[in-house]
Amino acid sequence: MLTPEPERIRRSVEVEYWVIDDDGRLVEPGPLVDASPGAEREFVEPLLEIKTTPCETSTELREELFDRIGAVLERADELGRGLVPLGTPIAFDEIRELPSDRTQIQNRVVGENFEYARHCAGTHVHVEQQPGCEIDQLNTLIALDPALALLNSSPYFRGQPLATGARSKLYRWLAYDDVPHQGWLWSYVDDADEWNRRLERRYEEFVTGATDAGVARQAVEANFDPESAIWTPVQLREEFSTVEWRSPDSALPSQIVRLANRMADLAERLGDSDVRIEGKTGDVREETFVLPEFDAVLEYVNQAIRDGIESAAVRSYLERMGFDVDAYEPIAHEFEGREITSADTARALRLEYATRLEQDVRRATPLSSD
């Protein structure tokens, strides 16, 4: 009698791409939204988000993401448009928001700094919660947050070098600088009750900030709940029954799939592993996950944003935590020595990387998860 295979942890991704015309100018997605299931508008005009469904295997995730991006690219080719896999639009462009009550409220709460968030295109990875392991999953993904370095894709903001992971710096250190509890990485939790208490506190802070800015409480509550009013990079999502990791940049699909599947594979091992928090270094072995103390995680995260995988400390940490760093080729490191001297330069770079994305999808072949 055959032994049934163990049930695999499901995983899904959401990736945002800048939409450009044949001259490299940022444009609205228009009909691209109808080109594939899972294609949606984002809160700013030139962004398109492409989502997968929850997938049980690495192969299934890869095939679905590539199929959906491929369908969008076919429509884009007909319309003279392209998708750009960069975390920021590189140069100084006016990024307009789509009208919505949610966005208006965020602007009132966050203030002028919310403008920084309009320049960010990222990737969200969801891994299915395993009953009884949810907190270990959450804490482990918090410890793995420095893996954002593996998908850093743009060092520029408004034509100037900002950090290897410019998008992460814009989000964490600039957009939410005045409301840090909303957008910064949260520390480990002991149990689900502690997580829920944090959510409620942050939600009340958000509601208070909105009402202080002149927004009616009913309007806030109509558009936000405790789960949707935070933007911390690692979250327990009751709505989807997942742990969501929101830190990586937009990037080439092959790199996204590789990293998403690796995160899911590591999370899947937690049910049979001893998980403990101690020390500064961190280590993942066959049946043991040693997560470093949170202050050490923050230092690795900061180095991942500033220097990416060129940081020896980040490379060695990620290798100890189970990643094959050499299997990744973060786009941001390709920009060394390149200056954004004009709007024409920025448009040429967008066209270059839109072509890279098309090539990545065209030459797709079955990949191992890591």
C-alpha cells in the first residue's frame, strides 16, 4: 500500500510592475488589467499588480505566475506597452494616485511623507498558516526579512542613488517615519493574543491619527480594519489564513518564484523543527531553527537595505539561514557606476529592463525551488 504524500504548504505571490509605453514613459495599464486573471490596478496610475492563486507546489506557482505575466505581456505587445521589474521608477516622475477614500485617508494620517510610497513597486509572498505553527512561521519570516536583499532591484529615487534597496528605504525610513508602528518591522511575538493586541493598538493609533486630521471615524472604519490598517513587512493574515512577507522589490519573475518557494519550503519545515530565539548569528539546520534576537535581525535588515548582498554579514547570515545566495542576481547591483543624467536615460533603462523581463518569461524552464 502506497503511503500518501504529505500535504504541501500552499504559497502565492503578488507582484507589482511599472507600466511603460514604447518610449519608456510611465503610463496607465488600461486594457492590461483584463489580459489575465489576477491582474489588478494598484493605488497609483502606472502600476499593475499580478497575483497568483494559492499553489501547492513550486512548479505550480512558477507555471501560474509565468502564464499570467505572459498573458499580460502578449496584450502589452499589441498595445505598445511593457512591464518594468524595478522597485522604483528611477527618475523624477510625477506619480499620480487613483482616486479612493482609502488613499485620501492615508494621506491625511501619514502626511506629506506618503508621497514616498507612490514610488514603490514590490512583491508580496504568502505562505499558508499551519495550525499550531502560526507563531513560529511569523517569527521565522521576521528573522528571514533580510532576504529582501536577494531581490533588491533599484538603488535610485528621483534619479539619485538612495540605497541598494531604495524601495525598502522609502517605505520604512521615509514614508512611515512619523508613524513607525504602521510600516516598520515588528518584533517577535509569543502567541496569537499578543499579535492581536498589537493589531488593535496600532488600529486605534491609526483611527486617532485620522480623526485628529479631520477624518470622520465612520469613514476610517468603513475603509480600514485592524488588519488592513498596517503595513508592517511581515503579517499574520486572518483573511487569507497566511503569513505575508511584503518586503521584496518588484523583480524578474524567475527570481521571485525562486525566493517565494524557498520561503515556503522553510516555513513548511517548522512543524517538525525546534524553533528558538537566541544569540546574534542565527542558524537553520535539519530539525532546528535558531532565530537571532530581534536587535540583530534589525541590523541585518538595515545592511540588506543599504548594501544588499554586497554586505558580507548579510551574505553569511542568509547562507546560515538556508539560502543559496549565489543563485540570485539582484538587479540593483547592476547599476553600479550608472548615473541617471536625464529623463531620457531613465526611460532607456526602463525599456532595457522591460526587455529583460520579457526574455525571462520567454526562456522560462522548470526551476528547482532553491
